[in-house]
Amino acid sequence: MDSQNLRVGYFGNESQGRLLHSQDMDSQNLRRGFCCSHRGWTISGGIPVSPTGFTLGTVRDSLERQEDTIIFSLIERARFPLNRPAYVAGSAVSSSSLGEFVIRETEAVYAKSLSRRIHYGRFVAEVKYRDAPQDYEPAIRAKDRNALMKLLTSESVEEMVKRRVMKKAMVFGQNVTLGDDKDNRPRYKIDPLVVSRIYGEWVIPLTKIVEVEYLLRRLD
């Protein structure tokens, strides 16, 4: 999965794994996608409405639970450390090969947990906006992406998330021994630092892009 494919917008029908450029999404479809991705949300006057009073805390709880799914998916994916032909058009892997089909669908399953986490930026953006609409509305009306990005960014929270997922990767991915191994150094199925970097370099930045794109359409 290259950076171009990852950065095309992360909007669209998650259940089908379809990604669209942000300019292909109008405000109505964006809000519809927001609500359809979480049971119980409805549209009132074009605005997503939660039946349970969603807060930033409940959204963050969900994001923390999704970390577990993502880390386990990465552990499974780490069994196949190199799969370059799957991303090269016209490679030696035949387009009619059952093996290619299995590889492609397996990749889609692993990527879906990342996609869901990144799409959740819509919920984060909505609850942040509702907590302080007076802070966000001027930047939204001015279409000021940089100002919105600054408002949405909390470096302390981002560092905490990166440390937490690294710790989870250490716990979930550690190889279990019976104590008879002379080498007492822990061994991991996936490098915990890599998991932290995935969040720091991809998941968090892409989530914030989704948040900004959502807010730019929030007042439409």
C-alpha cells in the first residue's frame, strides 16, 4: 500500500473498502457516511445527531479499543513481511491466480481496521466542534485548513497514543517462553517501535486530514 493510495481521502463506503478523493464527496454524502458508520446516528437538518450524547471521551474509548484490533492485525500481517508483487500491476502474480485473490482479500481485511480507525476522525471532529463551535466556525468559514489542523492537534495526546500502542504491541506480541531460554531478552512478533511509527506517521496524520475535511463541510 503506497502513500498515494493511503492519502486519497479515506472517504466512502468502508464496508466495500472503497476510497474516494475528497473532491468527489459532497457534504450530504459525507454526513451520510458519518452516520451510517455508527449505528443509531441520525441526520437532523443535515447534522449528525447521536442518540446517546456522544462525547470526546466515548469516542476516545472506541479509538483505544480499535488499537487492539489494529495491533493484532499487524501481528498477523507480520507473518508475511514482504508482499511486493501484490502491489505491482502486471507482476509475475497472475491476475487470475487464486493465490493473488487470497493475498488481495487478506490485505483488504488487515487494511480495513486501519481504514475504520482513520474514518473515525469524523466522530472526533464532530464532538470537538460541538464542544467549542466558537473556536472552529471562523476557520471553517474561511476554509482555513491550517487553522483547523492547529485546533485539532494535541501533541501531548498524540505522544500518549504512540506510547500506548507501543506498550500494547509489547504485551500482545511478545513470544511466550517457559523460562528455560538462556536469552532473557523479550522477543516480539512485531517490532513495537514500528507500531508506534505507523500511528505517528500514518494513522494519526490521516485521521486529522479526515477531521479537517469533515469540518470544512460542517456548515454547508
